[in-house]
Amino acid sequence: MADAYIIDAVRTPRGIGKQGKGSLSHLHPQHLAATVLKAIAERNELDTADVDDVIWSTSTQKGQQAGDMGRMAALAAGYDTKASGVTLDRFCGGGITSVNLAAASIMSGMEDLVVAGGTEMMSLTAAMAARESEAGITQLGMGSGNKALDELHPQTHQGISGDAIAEMEGIDREALDALGLESQRRAAIAIEEGRFDASIVPVHNEDGSLALEKDEYPRPQTTAESLAGLKPAFTKLADAPTVHGTTHKEQITRRFPDLDVEPVHHAGNSSGVVDGAAAVLLASKEYADKHGLKPRARIVAYANVGDDPTLMLNAPVPAANKVLKKAGLSKDDIDVWEVNEAFAVVTEKFIRDMDLPREKVNPNGGAIALGHPIGATGSILIGTALDELERTGGRYGLITMCAAGGMAPAVVIERIDEPAA
């Protein structure tokens, strides 16, 4: 099996995902995707006619985010028309999956040069959801509204799932707030020290003026006291009816009738709503050698796991164990863990279940501080892990994240040492 190498990884800064408030919210999502696609081509002096495919992740594929963004954004970025494109949806996990599929196509020997990544403009998707709600169009959490499926696998809102997991695991709000506060602290240090600078590409408006060059979501002024004063975010939603008449909380108690859920998640210990895009360039060894591309990392192994769709957020641990087994590694071999902070309970449970040193998990902060542009986040995390491995001299990084429907993709990457002088 051929090796798949990561040549480069870039991302946009993450803008606040609210219409009229975020610095990227007025732009077309294809513009964000084209920004990173153009940057990764220019940084590596690619002949884009050689790009076998652009594999892209977008979770909400409707409105301006519909229409195969992988292909359309490549065209918008000025890629040669020979560069094909496809867009996929694995909910939050798509940004890892796009990279994994790109690696698979190279490892199989069928392709040599692939760009993977993702885009999500949550300022758009939130606005669309609000309009649909006003029109009486509702869905069952992340499900399809299919009553037969609901009978088989009750699904609710992911925030309520997070609260339910915290209750079941005995993880209290104090622990979740502490993780949220630490995410802000680490992100502030990373930004101050310029740890993201090499990978962030600025976004410009259509007229060439600067739209955004730094992440605008972090709140470094956050304190334990300010977090303690926030009200739980999902209390009202828990009692709101789903499309089938039962409440969101009842979707949980249908499976776990004795569970009395205490709301513990809020805006300060949950992922931020943001806009953003990311791209990862992968190549075969033969193509890299022939065209003078310097590999930064190797894809060691990848895996996918399904878990309980009602609880929804618990698949990262089994995904991590599966990919470690495929890689022939133990948890002690991993120098950097990137585990998406969709909700604090996801990462807190992961650390406890895997018995990991906390300093190795999300060392530069996570989505609580920086935001979670759904379809793009996995690709962002892969780039962040690679940057951190290079900064610290580590060898292996493992990246995983929960996804709606009770899924998690995972990938292990290996940093490639600088060649001997």
C-alpha cells in the first residue's frame, strides 16, 4: 500500500457565526472555500491540472452551501477545470473524513494529488434554521424527522445529549466549566505566541479589502466566576416538542427512563458558533518527489465508528481505540491529541476514559474557545495537530471528534523529520 503524505494545511480565521456580527458572515461560503484552495495551491506552486480531486465537507448542504462546494469552490479559486470535486456530509466529522478519503485514494494507488477540506458558515445555517422554524418546518435534532427511525433510535438535540452524558457519567458542571476555562487560557497563549500564524490565511472581501485575519471568537477575559454565572443553554429546549410531539428530553428518557437530566452545558463550555474553512494537501511519495513537494506528515491509519445515536456524542473513545489498533500504536505513543470540544463533556469524558495527561489534549485550546465550523473543523484540527507536532518535536498525533447520529471518525498522523543536512 502506498503512503499518503500531508504536504500542507491551511485555514481561514474563524469568524463569529452571526449575521451582521461576524466579519465573514456577509461572504458567500464558496468564497471562504476558494480562499483556502487558492492559498494552498499558491503556497505549494501547484499545477492544479494535476489535482485528481477536491474532496470537501459541508454539513448543511442547502441554500448557498448547496451545489457541490468542492467543485464550485475549486473553480472559484481558479483551479484548472481538470480538477474534479465532490462534497460529503458526515455532520461534524466530515472534515476528518474528507482527509481520510483523500488519503485512501492515494494509498490505493489510484490518485496522486488530492486536496481535502471543508467549509461551514454557521451564520448562514443559523439564519436558515430560524426561517424554517418560523415557517413551521422542524426536524428531530440531527435526525431526518422519519418517525420509523425515531421509534428505532430516538434522537434529540446534541446539547441535551451532552447534558444526559454528563449526568450518566457523574461529571459535574464545575469540571465542565474548568475545561472551558482552560480552553480559553490555552487558546489565548497560542494566539499570543503566534502558534496559528503559519496556517491561517487572511480572508479578503470581493473588492480586495481585508475581511478577517485573526480568529475573532476567543474570549481570553473569561473567568471561572463569569462561567459560573451563565445559565444552562438547553433548559427550555429540553421541554420543547420535537416533530413527533415528544419533547427533546423525552427522547432521552424513552431510552433511559430512570435518567433525570440536570442541564450543565452553556455558551461557555460548549463549542462556539463560527464561520470558517480549511484545506489539506495530500500527495503520493512519487508525486511529491517528482515535483519537489516536501511532506510534513504521513497518514498512519484512519477509522470510523458508530455508537449509540441517542446519546450521540460517545463515539470518539471507541474510534480512538480502533485507530490506535490499526496503527499498531498505544495511547502512550501519541504526543498530541485533538479531540473536538463540541461540548465540554465530550473532551472531559475522553480524557477520563482514555486516562490521558491533560496537557497532551487540545494543547492550544479547542472549539469552546475558537469555535466549531461544523464541516471544516476536522480539517482544521488535523492542521493544528501537525503544527503542534512540528512546534514541539512530537512524532504522532491523533485527531477525532463526535458526529451526529452517534459517529466518530479518527486519524493518526506521523510528523516527518527534517531531512539531514
